[in-house]
Amino acid sequence: SQMTGTAGQKRVPKRILEDYKIPVPGKTIQKRICQKIESRFSVIDKLEETVDSALFEADRLRKSILKSTFEAA
């Protein structure tokens, strides 16, 4: 009801955002959150390496199979 604008482009008035309180966790919790995120990124990095390696191996095997198929023909 407090949004402004026309032509279907409503926007939130600046005063509403300025008065809006955003809760922020304390430093200890922020550090724990960062540690969790970093550990997840570490897992993601290892998974990415595994996927890259598997894709490389799959491509190598595909080429080997194709080569062997056409050499036998």
C-alpha cells in the first residue's frame, strides 16, 4: 500500500528502507557462519576436481573406444 510508481513499476519508498531494521548476528556467530561456508567451498572444490577428472577419463575412454572400433573395421 505504501509503494509508489506507475506503469506497473512499483517501488519501495526510500524512507521505508531507511527505517527497516535488519538483524545482524554477533561476531561469534558470523565467524561460525563463515567457517561453515568455507568448509562447504572446500567440499565443492574437491567435488569439482573429481568431476573434472571423471570427465577427462570419460573423454579418454570414448576416444579409445572409437579408435579401437575404427581400427578393427
